[in-house]
Amino acid sequence: MNKFRIIILSGLSGSGKSNAIKYFEDMGFYCVDNLPTSIVPKFVELCSQSGKGYRGVALGMDIRERDLGGDLGMLRAELEKIGYRVEVLFLEASDEVLVRRFSETRRPHPLAGARPLIEAIREERQLMLGIREGADRILDTSGFTVHQLREELARRYQPRSGDEGLTLSVMSFGFKHGVPYDADLVFDVRFLPNPNFVPELKELTGLDKPVQDFVKGKEETALFIKKLSGLFDFLLPLYVREGKTYLTIAVGCTGGRHRSVAVAEMLKKKFQAKGLDILIRHRDKDK
């Protein structure tokens, strides 16, 4: 298998694709946006043989490439037949976030025309459904700043200098806001007593000490963390053995403000004590 990597970057308008392309360029990829699929194989060949030390090619493809859905599968098959490593990365965000981003930047949506923005967003989401379903990784950027998006992509695609270990991402979330699509392992902590029903804790989050003390003080929490630690002691070396370099662990409660945040913070400390590299994100903490 050729070590030259092909990242096909697609997704919804406003989800961060333009910034992502720039970040891939910073990481040593040759980047190009909306290249006709018919000339991609020859273009990739020229880049891989250029002698300029590119790590790979990042191809931005979106709704402006009208036949993308039908062509992408054939393109991928052709590239993999040659021997290239191909990954399809799909970026998305919630309707609310996309509307806000377009309003803030005052940029027109490619499908908007004279109709309401939300209609264009929903149409594009439907048109891109087939590409999304065929993606290797779906990244929801709703809760990301541009800096967090850069950090997320760097952790997934930046070459690791001499360290072949495992980078862990621990995420808290609320089930009522949806399970994160990019999670490798999901754990439900809704069985724990809920601080939301304690008046003095309701307005706090799992980052506040009173909530953390409440969650930690429960016998079932201590037993859960102990059993989870044993599971990770078993799993992580096996993931490393199989060559996995990035693992996302998601911890969910009802709303994503109290229990999941506190447990995610507890896991972060456990992993850091073992010398592991940790990225933590609380997706729904402020919802």
C-alpha cells in the first residue's frame, strides 16, 4: 500500500471545509478544491512523483461538483486499485449553527438564490446524504472554533514524531442532542444520580467542584470508573497493536451538562496519570 495519502474532504457549506483545507496544507498535503474527478488520478500521480515531499493530497469536494455523488465511489475504487490510501472525511454542523455562520460572514449559500437560507441548507444536507453515508469519518463542527478544528485535524492527521502511541479524545455529550457521529466508543452514564434534580447544583456544570463531588461521591460512580479503567487497560494496547493512533471516547448523560462532564473529567485524569495524550471536549455543556 502506497504511503502517499489521499484525503477527500467533503461536507456541508459552512461546516469548515475551507479552513480544513488550509490546515491540511500546513500539515504537508498538496491541497486543491473542486478538481474534476476525471483528472484526479493523473493529478495524484504527478503530486506523488514530484519529489517535493508531500505527505499526500487533500481534495476538497462539495455541492458545486454536481456529479460528485455518482463519481466519488468510482474515483475511490480507482485510487485504491493503484495502491493509494484513501479516506473520505465529511464535515457537518447543525442547521442552527450553519445559519449563524452564514449570517455572521454574510456569504451566500451556493444553493440559496432568492429563497430562505434554511431551505438551501436542508436541500444541501439531503443532496449530500449519499456522500455522508459513504464517509470514513464524520466530524460535527457545531461546537468547534477555528482553533479547535485545527487542533482536531492535527491530532488525527499530523505525523507523530517518534511516538507511536495512542492519542485519546474524551468527549461528553447529551443524548437528547444526539450521539456524536465521530465517537469510537460510547458510554451511557444516565444510571448515575442526576445533579440536575438538586436545586443548588442545577445551574452548575460538571466542571464545577460541587457537581464533581456529588458525582464522585456515589458508590456506583467509583465502581463504574474502576471497571472502565480495567476495560481500557485491556483495550488500548490492542488498539495500538492494530496500528490505531487516534481513539474518541464519548460519555453521555441526558443533557450533557453534569454527569457526563464530571465522568469525562475523571477519565481524563486517569489517562493523564498513565502518560497518555488527551484531548477533552464538552460538546453540550452550555446548551
